[in-house]
Amino acid sequence: MNTSDGSDKLVEALKELARSKGVELPSIPSSAGRNAYLRFLRDRGYQEEELLPVIQRDRVTPEAKGALLVALMKAVESDNKEFVKAVVWMAYNTMIGRDNTNLIIHGLATELVEDLEKANINIPPFYAGVFPTDSYNAQCSVVDGQNIVLIDTGCMEMAEAIIISFLSKAPTQQKIFEITLAIDNYVLLGQRADSIMSSPQGIEFGKGLPAAMVNSFEEYMLAHELGHIALGHAIEHHMRKQSPRMGKTFNVVDKNEFQEFQADMWACRALINCARSRYRYPPDGDLPLAVAGLSLGLGVALMVEASAEKHEITLSTGHPPAHERLYMVQVGYELFGAHKDAYIGRRFYELLEEVVASAYPAAELPPLFSLELNQKIMPVLDSLRIDYSKAWFSRDSA
């Protein structure tokens, strides 16, 4: 890599650290899916190189760089390959910059598919790539007969900003201000969230928790779309036009409310099953993080919807209300034996309640119990062959 700011030595040092630990940084091989995705971009006037990096180098604070250097020193001494990989990759993006986010998405998707296969969950071939709409959303489409998952550019930045505020030891009111600012700027102005605006007070980046939580958040976004593909929703002649905030309209798979609930429950079960066979984040393991990713993803969707309602702005998401989706995955935690591991998700939910009470008091949160939603969820569970005969809600909803 040629650089103009003397960072070539740092690049070589990062590569050497990765090699010495047996870590491979992300790369994207050619495939039919990737070729279809690149044509999809070209047809809409984009080049892959134009896609903005996840981290804008010119906005990285000295404090963030200092924390990252501490993390790198710990990575030198660590034998945890996942930790080393996360830190080196973050350094690559923060200090060097990369052309696009697709390397990150590809690495995430590859690991998730491998984990799904270990859990005996098979899905049709697909390619996942970023699509520059600046939306907090993800879609699946079919291009040249290939399943394509489109992760909108607003997702990754929103995940980072919200998670830093959540993990920060800043006062609750400051967290509420930061989160509300990120959500409202997105809804009102179409601005991407900026993690630099979130206070990292007290966060120990060297332990890898922020990166792990961002990964879990993004895995939920990806797994939901994979659920649509695995369940046969991605059929080429069932398409609709999607009008993004910016750029041309494009075709995405047309799903109904029932299919959205199916995809959520499929993702919930799949991610929990994958987490049980992972050992990336000892000592507590991966299950609390997997559940947190689900809660965070849908919790942020709830706040986006609440902000839009408050400001009388219509969002074109195509999804059922987020409070209903969050209620259903919380039922999933019980069904799949992950309730006791939902403590990170519960902590975020407590903050979500504070944000809603302060900024969006008219917003609807998931109810503690709902006969109507229980009646909605049972056909979804039946369709996925999930046994709920002993669940509390099946008895109370009869």
C-alpha cells in the first residue's frame, strides 16, 4: 500500500503482527455473487472504491488513538486470535483507512456462515455488500440469479455510535443526549451517526468488548436477511421498488409482516445456536453478546421509528413496528434457553427506556404481556417448527 502520510511502516507493522499471531485479515475472492453485486453498483452509478470507510480518519481524536495503541500493545502479548484480529483491523481502519466497508462485511459474513454450518444450519449461497443509501436498514435482492444482501451504509456507523454511548461511564443524561442526537440527526437530516460524537469515558477498548458488540449488532442485521434467504422469501419475481434517501430506486425482495417476523425468529434461533459453539470471548462466552446484538439492533430501530413519528416523517422501511419485533425476540430468548444470558440486552433496554421517556414519550415500548402479539407469534413459531407447548405465553394466550 502506498501512503502519503508516512503510514507505510505502520501498515507493515500491523501486517507483521497479524502474521505472527496466525491471523488473516479480510480479503474478498471473486465469485458469481460478488460479480452480480458489482454490476448492481455500476448500474446505479457507483464504483466500489467510492464507498466511504467505516471510520473517517480525520475525525479520530487523540484519545481514541491512545486507547487503540494500548489495545495494540495488549494484542502483541495476546494469544486470542479473535482479539488480535479485531484490534489490528480497527487500527487499520482508524490509522490507515480503507477504501470500503465490504472487506469487513465479507469477513463477518464468512465467519457467520462457518458458524451456521457448525450448528447444522445451511443457507443458499449469497453475497453481502454495503450499499450507499445512508439508511439504517438492510435488504436482500436477487441480481443475475444471485442472492444479494445489501447492508446500508448507515447501519455500521449507527452501531458504533450507539454502542460507545451505551458502554460509556458517562452520566445517563449525557448518554441520552448523545443517542438522541445521533437518532434525530439521522431521521431529520439524513446524517450518518458519528461515533466520534459519543463519549468513550471509562471504556476499556483493549479488552475488545466494543468491537465484539459492534460485530454482534451487525451479525443480527445480516442474520435477519439470511433468514429471508433461507426461508425462501428471496424469490426473483417477488420484488418491489425501494426508494432510498439518495440515489436511484432499486429492486429488493418484497416481504410481508409475517415473513419479517419469521426472519427475526430464524435469526434469533440461529445466532443463539451459533453462540453456544463459539469461544471467542471468554470467560462469559458468546451467548450474552449474541442476545445483546438482537436487542441492540431492534432497540435502535425502535428509536428511529419513535423519532420519525415525533417529527412527522415517514420512513420507508417495510418492517413491522419495532416494539412488536422486540417483544417477539424476547420471547425467543425464553424459548431457546437464553433468558439468563440476556443481561447485556437488559442493560441496554434499561437505557432505551430512559431515552424514550426523555426524548420520545409517545413511543410504544414492548409490553410485558400481550394476548394480541402472542397470537401473532404462534403461527410464526409453527411455521419454523419451534415447540412452544410449554411456554408461558401459549398457556395464557389460549
